[in-house]
Amino acid sequence: MSRLALSGLLTWVLIGWPLLGLLAIFQIVMPILAIAAALRQPDSVYRYPFILRVL
């Protein structure tokens, strides 16, 4: 196995998989926070953080 392939594989394993796990947790937690905020203040619109608002 060449050095480039080995470094690519190590990068995927050491950075890609942990980042994928963090994004999965983020995907579960953010809707729960949105539901909680919507239940606390039903008259206001919940705006997700970290969303680029173009318009």
C-alpha cells in the first residue's frame, strides 16, 4: 500500500468517522431543542442557529 493511500485511509478513520458521529448527534439534538423552544413560545417562529439566511 502506498503512502498516499495509507495517509488517506488514516485521515478517513481518524477524522472522518469521529466527525460523522458528531454530525449524527447534532442532527438528533437540534430538532429536540427546536421542539422545546417551540413549546415554550408557541407564538414565535424558531430559527435554527448556524443557518445561512440569504434572503
